[in-house]
Amino acid sequence: MRADYIRPVHQILICSRDTEDKGLRNKFQEEAREAKLTAGIYVSDWITRNVLKQKVAEDEDEDILISS
């Protein structure tokens, strides 16, 4: 996250459960924690479901990888 993009609002990362994304997830968590932001990491199925429903779906446990 670049400093000019960080805002004191929820930050969301959409990624896969693959181990290839683990470094990205860790970096995202670290930067969100340092900036004292509320952040969540969701699997890509979450965005698909939101698009199909045309609304933001409630947080479902299988969609959330990390929530802080």
C-alpha cells in the first residue's frame, strides 16, 4: 500500500487461498497494522458472489481469511 492510498477506512485485499499469495497477505496485514487500519482479506469467490448478488454479501466465514 502506498502512503497516498492509505485512508483511515476499511482496507480489503481480495486474493486466493494459494500459498503463492501468502507473501502478499502477510505484507498487507503488516502494513494495515502499522497504519492502524481495519483490514480484511477475502477470497476471490467473495467478489464473484457480490457481483452476482449486486450487493455486498455479509461476511461469511469461508470467505474471510483474515479480519482485524
